Amino acid sequence: MNTKLITLGLLTLLLGACQSENVPSDEKSAESQSQEHSKEAQEMTLGKDAFKDLGIKVGALPQKALNNLVRAKGMLTVPPQNKATVTSVLGANISEIKVLEGDPVEKGTVLAYLEHPNLMQLQSNYVKAWNEAQFLANEYQRQQNLYKEKVGSGKELKQTQSAYQSALAQAQSLESQLRMLHLNPQQLQEGKLYQRVPLKSPIAGFVQKVNVKTGQFIEPQSVICEILDIHHLHVDLMVYEKDVHLIQIGQKVRVQLRAHPDSTYLAEIFAVGKNIEESPRAVHIHAELKSPKNYLVAGMYASGSIITDTNQVAALPADALVQDNEGFFAFTIEEEFENEFHLKKVLVKAGEEIDGYRPIYNPEVFRNSERIVLNNAYFLFSDMAEGEGHHH
């Protein structure tokens, strides 16, 4: 009986030993396969011919002087002194329009002509007031002489002085209205009345709007034309409150316009607002365009990248990086064989793209490698995904 018990015990021990050896062996095999698969997912081989066809460039991690940028949005505009609205001080009819929207004009260019009995009446009233003032001026001089000679009375002198000053004030008031209508009072004094009144541009620039039609009656102060001087066209950007302390006069701005997305324009900040708007919490900054183009107009939507300073940093070309759910990846050449390269995918911490480069915040992952792939990372990444890590 003891012999049976011993035999049974030995069999149990042997069976247990076999199980303890077999189970860990299976687990080890599965773990090994998983590690091998993970390794394959991070590595690939690429034939030298394919490498050449793709135009792959290889080198050390570049050091680049990259600008620190503040992003802002806004629009193109001009200063208030470079905008003008043309109105009439009197109600009248538009007899002729001389310009179209978009036409260039100089200061003093005739934009339109006005006609109306009111304009003729204004000229007539001025001539009458001017003649009256001239007559009373002579009479006032005569009364002064009589008074000095003790022939005239002081009462008559004062009455003449009062009448003269009233007539002069009336004539000057009407003359001011005539000058606002760009009429020459001297011509009226010579008896030459204007049959129609010219409306002239107060500034040089371009006609932005024409708000009237021929024959239309316009009320006093109605806007007839709008003139814009785009020689001082600039970009008005809104900088968020948190970034205002980084902004200074003289900083350069790279401007892109929604209407011309493929072009970049250089501007320079000349004014920083001192008031924070409520919605959004931002400050207006104004930057003058260095080379404004004739096809640019006020009101175009703009985005700006304000260059606040420049730092020397490790960076890779944007084309050397590819992004997936895990983050950004680059590639390095680990080994070189007769007909192929062995590449490895490296996870990197990359910053925002600036001037075609992205700063790398963990350059130590390259271990001072001199064989970093500097372009076409997307094609390598796609090739790796399609072939599960092995390509020739």
C-alpha cells in the first residue's frame, strides 16, 4: 500500500512539472510574438531603388532660427482721415455723374454736377448781400470822415456801422456756403452765375461707392459718393487679452487674406490699442502693409502672424513628420545593407509649424543620429502601414 502511494505521488509530481513547464512556455511564446509584431510595426525595410525614386533626403537634426508667433484675425481698413464722404449743403438734382465705382480720383476731381433753383437763389442772395456790404462799407467810411470833421453826428455813424457789419456778416455767411459748393465768389462778384454746381473730391483715392442716379433729387447732407485712399491701407487685427503683453510697435506681421489665400503680405505694427473690447476680449492693433496692391480693398478678411521674437531650436521640416492618433513620427535609418535600408519609426514631440518647420521638443530620441529622414515621411508611413512593416 505504501508502494502505491509513493508511485501515485511521483506521478502527480511529474504531471505538475510538465504543466508548469508547458503553460509558461505558451505564455512566453505569445508574449514573444506580440513583441515581435510591435517591433515590426515600428520598423521597415526599403529598397535602395525605391529610396532613390522617392528622393529621400537624410541628415542630422537641423537647428533652425524659428519665429515665435501670435495669431490674430481682422480685416483690411484705412484710417478715418483717408476716407471721405461727399455731400451737398443744399438740396438739388443730380444733373451729371462723372465717375464710376473703382475710378481713381485726385483731390479736386469733379465727381458730379448739381442743378436746382435753390442754387441759383443762393448765388443771387450772395451777390445782393455782397453789393449791400460794399455800399455800406463806403457809407461807413463817409460817416467816419464827416464825424472827424465834426460835420456828421455820432448817432448816424453808429447806425451806419451797425448796418455795414450786418451786411458783411450776411455776405460772409453766404460766401462760406458757396465755397463749400466749390463756387468762386469772385466770379459771382463779376456777375457770372454758375448754371450748375460741381461736386469735387476732397481727397485723392478711389471711388468706393456712388449712391445716386442722374436726375435724382438729393436732400442736404445726403451721401453722394464715398472716396477711399488705399495708399494707407492697413490691417486691423484683434489680439486676445492674454497675448497683448507680447505685442510692440515695430513688430513684423505676416498677413494672409481670405480672398487671396496663396499670397502672403508683410506688414509692420504702427499702433497698439489701449482699450480691451468686450466681445471678444481683445485689443485692436494696426499694421501697415509694406507693398499694398491695387487689387486689395478695405473690408477684406485677414489673418496675421505677429513675429514676437526668434529662437534657435531643433526642428524638422514638416515633410519629415507624419501624424496619427499617437502623435508625430519621424524616421531614422538604423542599418544599411547592400540593396536596402532598415528604417525605424520614432515618436517625437513636435510643435506648431512655422515657416515649413516644426520645433522638436524631445530631440534626445534621435540619440545624436546623423541619419534622420528629412522628407516624404507620409509616403514611408503609408508604405509601412500597407506592407505591415516590410518592403523591398
